[in-house]
Amino acid sequence: MSKVAERKLVVGLDMGTSTIKAVVGELLDDGNVSIVGVGTHASKGMDKGGVNDLNLVVQSVQQAVNEMELMADCRVSSVFMSISGRHVQCQNENGMVPINNQEVTQEDVDNVIHAARSVPIAAERRLLHVLPQEFTIDVQEGIKNPIGMSGVRMEAEAHIITCADDMAKNLVKCVERCELNSDKLIFSALASSYAVLTDDEKELGVCVVDIGGGTMDIVIYTDGAIRHTAVIPVAGNQITSDIAKIFRTPISHAEEIKINYACALKDMVSMEENIEVPSVGGRPSRAMSRHTLAEVIEPRYQELFELVHDEIRGSGLQEQIAAGIVLTGGTAKMEGAVEFAEEIFQMPVRVGTPVGVKGLSEYVEDATFATAVGLLQYGKETVQSKSANAAKQTDGLWQRVQSWFKGEF
């Protein structure tokens, strides 16, 4: 089998509450990433983004990774992982530093971001992301890229995302038991936004709502930068549970009914259309109207969307989301979800699927793969950034060697 080092592979592992998804992509010479393998497996031992049975999660991850490796004909050694859960928190901070030599260098940018991230964080929490929003040099505000500009003092505003350290350690332990290393933990909604958003939407103002099985993950962009992130610990599994309890059918069958027949708006379903509902304990199946099913599901979707609406209002950014809402994740795919969301939010809504995908695109052009593909995009940028920094260091060393030979050192 091919070695990772030979093929320049990057791997995304979406640790979802319902499904574990593993996607491997090959970094191309043109800077893009081409998907060469995909693996999925039902997620066992996960609840609302957290681990509640380590051994079951390890088995699920191993199955998904094995399937991915078989398709790609390779062995992988490390992964970029997603993380979610109500323990994920955000805050906006700023930092300030003097500018050396009166012209901003990359070192100045690194220093001011470090100043912004120096806010005290509790010992039980882990820093996930420090995402620069904009810079200010003296009296000039709203600068996106300050390198090369002149000034005396520079300030930076940054969005900081943290998580519970124990939760993160449990996820990392799962992949380590599969003999894999964790390159980095990435907040799920941030990863999804890498896969489904356009630059125009980020500039205009947009909210991504990743509705999975156990959590709804939210990220809000305005003026091209992230301003707010949040996790709501209620999502699609609640709908499955409602169907199972009300119609007295096993959870596995309730999930199939939800996927194949459910509709978020009862007015979109005919009264005459019937479906078969399996019973429990060997009892015979029963016929049920799809309209009745929709009557059960609609109130739950209304609750989910109103929880999201409350979070957006609480962020104070509702009026700045001109591009509207982008729904992604498995629960966003249900018939009638977009129409119902537009009623609740009173703004444009669309379902976000991965864009700009190369290689085995037919396997991942689906809202359920938004996080996994976004992890690949995030990983690609990280690898390219490391390569660029390594090249700069090599160039600097070579220049010093040349200077030494010339007697200039």
C-alpha cells in the first residue's frame, strides 16, 4: 500500500453523534485537494458530541478508517478531527503591541495575536482556535492584512474558541487507540463553513447551522470574519426519539422512517399518502399517514429553529446576516426544512453541500459530509502554511550560508 509521505495525504475525521465519517484527500500540485477515499460507520458510544463509551467509539472509528483506507489503497497515520458539544465556548478579545521598525512584519502580526489570546483561560479548558477578525494601526481601523503597512501601534481583534480539556482528551484517546495521531481538533461548525460557504457570503454576513444527530453547531460570519460560535445540545436524534415513542417502533426503524418519509411541514404532505410502520415485540406492522408523521415532526423542527433564532438574536448580529442562513448536516436535508426555516428566520435559507470538491466528489456532495470535507480544507491550509514556513526558514538559512562564504556574516 502507498505511504502517506509519498502521496501527500490529509485526513478528516468527523466524530459525529450519529455517524463517524473519515475522508482522505491527496494534495495536488495546483494547491487543491482531491478526495481519494471515504469511510462511514454508525457512531456508537457518542452522545451530544461527547464520548460515553470509549471502546465503542474506538470500534466505530476503526471501521470508518479501515473502509476509507481500503478505498484509497493507503495507510494513514494522522487525522484532523472535529469536536462539538455544549462545553464548546467562544469569546471575542483584543490585543495591542508596538510596531517594530515602523513597518508591520509577520512577527508583529504573530505578537499581536498572541497578545489577544493571552486572556486567562481556566485550567480545565483547552484553547481550540484564535481567529483574527481585523487589525487597527494607530487610527486606521478595519484592516484585513496589515503586513507591510506603516505605523507605531497595532491592535488586533480575535475570536477565541475553547473546549473542555477532558472532552478533547477523550476524543484524542479514541484515535490514538486506533494507532493514529491527532493533527488538530477543529470546531465542527468552523469546519463545515470551510466546505459550504462562499467568500461573498462571509463578507455579506451569513450564519451556518450544522444540524447533526446530537448537537446544532452555529457559526456567524460578518465582514469576512467569524464573530460568534455556539453549540445547542438538541438536534436530529430528538426527532427520531419522538417518532419511536409516539408510533411505538424501534429506534432503528424510526430513523429509517425519518430519513425516507418525514417532512418538516405538514402542509406539504398529502393526507392520502400512507407508509408502513414496523412494531415492536414481533407485532405486525401498521399503516400510518405521512401527514400524521409530519404533524409529529413539525413542532420539533419549530423548537429547533427557534432555539437557533434565539441564539442569533442573543449574539446581536441578526441584522448583519444579509446572506441569510446556511443549513447543513443530516437533519437539514429533510423535505420542508428550508421552507419552514425561512418562515421562522424571515431571511433566505439554503442547504449547504461541499463545493469545489475534486476526485471522488460523488461520495461527498451531500450536506452530511460538510464537516468531513471542511476538515480536509482546513488540513490542506495548515499543511500548506507549514510548508511555506519551512521554505522561508530554509531560504533564510541558505542566505546566511551564502553571506558567510562572502564574508558578510
